[in-house]
Amino acid sequence: MSGDVVVLGLASVVRPTSVAAVYAFLAARSPAPLLIAYLVAGLALSLSVGIAAVTFVHINPPPPTVSTTGRDLVDVALGVLALGAALYYGLRTPPEAPAVARPARPPSAVRRRLSQPTVSSAALAGVATHLPGVFYLGALAAIVASRPGLVSGLLQVGLYNLLWYAVPLTALVSWTWRPETTRDTAARLTAWVQAHRRSLVVVVFVLVGVYLVVRGVYQLATR
């Protein structure tokens, strides 16, 4: 089991866009079908990418030196991207105090659809909020570079996705057993995440970026 999978999976648990989408579904009259559509559509994409990567490398394994060195280089590159993202989010002008007055931007297509969610818009949101990004690519690089057996590789892909989808999965289970308290809990979580959105994104990207860069550089230097 690669430690990168756990670290990057945990970093993906609380994402502002996913939390906001889940709260929009819970605020609807029938949340369960929306949450199921969100999960099924998102998992269909992310699991397909992960399964395809693991299966391809299992069938066509690279030489050991190429896979290990390649993983370290990918770690460094993705770590630099994560730190760049943290810098970008951290230096952006806060929306509540813009330096120059700007006209309000119209809401995105996904946000408009989530204002009155349907099963199809929930499925679209599941795909849109789970496109493979820096964290997932880093986890996949770690998995394939460790040259696991097919079953082990697929289990690691499943573990990452389980962590990535922890919020909507928890919301669905909670709604099934305790619908009367789930909305209130989701409202509080969403309010906290939105209030600390910038800091949350920056801290997560910095921690993951430093982890990946330090790990990749250390491994390259000690080979």
C-alpha cells in the first residue's frame, strides 16, 4: 500500500465544491436520488481512469528504474503545481474587498443547475467536481510506480476514491438513517467551509505540495 494514496486521499476529503454540491442536494425535497446520481456519475469517471491506468501498467509494465525514477519526477512536478496553486489562491484579491470594483460575474452553469437540482444535473456535478486533478494523478503515479499486482492496484484505486467521495457517501448514509439532523449538520459544515474556503485550499495545497516535493527530491537524491 502506497502512503501517497492515503495522504492524497485524505487531502481530497473536504473540497469546497463537493461540500456545496452535497448541501444543495440535501436542501432539495428528495436528496437520496440526487446523491446517488452524483456518486454514480462521479465514480464512473474517476474509477474508470484509475482502473484503466492500473490495468495498462499491469499489462505493459515499465522497467523498474524507469517506473521508480518516473514516480519521483512526477511527485516533484505535481508538488510544484500544488505549491503554485496555493500561491495563486493565496495572492488573489479577496472577493469581499476587491482592489477595483468589478461587475458581478454570472453564476457558472453548474451553480445554476444546482440551484434547482435534478438527477441529471446532480450527475453532471458529480463528473464536474471529480475530474482527475493534481491529487488523483499523484496517487495514480504512486500506485503504478510501486508495481502492485492487479488486485492490489485496484484496491488502492478504490481506497483513494473512497476517501475522495467520503463527504457525499457520509451524507447519503446519514440521510438514510438520520434525515432530521443531516440537513442541519450539512448546513453548518458548508457554512464553515465557505467561510474558510481560501485558507482551507491554501493550507491543503501547501501541505501536499511540500510533501510531494520533499519526497520526490529525497528519493531522487538517494538513488
